[in-house]
Amino acid sequence: MRLLDAAGIAYRTQEYEVDENDLSGVHVAQQIGEDPDMVFKTLVLKGEKTGYLVCCIPVAEELDLKKAAKAAGDKKVEMLPMKELLPTTGYIRGGCSPIGMKKKFPTYIEETAMLFDEIAVSAGVRGAQIILNPEDLRKYVGAEFCPLTQ
């Protein structure tokens, strides 16, 4: 949030109750009273040649690894093992945000984000979401909109 404030980007936050038994994004969308299509999860992957990349997709959708690889210009990508998430990004599972990672990684946002005035992404901790304009997010993290889901 400090980074968005410093960049002059408008956003709002929404807190929710963390349920350790249900860390699903659909549960988060229900908790904050938003359409699961506009609540995005942040996934970190590693490309065969291109290295780390970040994909943001709607919480109820599944990432298509072939589409993610194509977006990244790689032949093959795979999900980052959970134990590597914190040292790589500075974030834990359920609290991974495309904003403010330890390093700047190529970022891709599912193109359906453009259909909404606002989308929600993790605020970087479990229990909080940042809701902002998808174009503002795209510009801030240097992302591309592209097809990423199955």
C-alpha cells in the first residue's frame, strides 16, 4: 500500500477473515463480497529459459501452463515449489501480491481483467485485498494483459 501511495495510484482495501482450512480465492471473494471473476490470485512460475514470472488470474480459474509459457516467450513453465515462494518473492502462500515483490519479475495478467473497472489482488498478507483499476496495476508492475486460463 505504501508503494501505491507513493506512486499516486488510487486503491481501496478490503479485509477478510482468514480460514486456515480454506485458503481458496473463491472463499476470499465470498468474504469480501466480490465477484470471483474480479478477484485475482497471484501465481509465481519458473520458465525453462526465461526464469521467474508472475501470472495473475481470476481465483476460480486454472492457469494454462502452455498459455503462460507462450506469454513469457518460453517453451515450458512450471509452478514455483511452495518452499521457494517466500525466499523468491518475500510473500507467503495466500498472501502473494504482484505489487512489491523482492525483485521485479515479468508479470502477466489474464486479459479478462480489462472487463472490470476494478480488480482485487492480495495486499501482501493473508486477510487483506487491494482493489484497484486493472490498467493502473498493469502500468505499475509493468505487466501485459494476455490469455492465461484454461
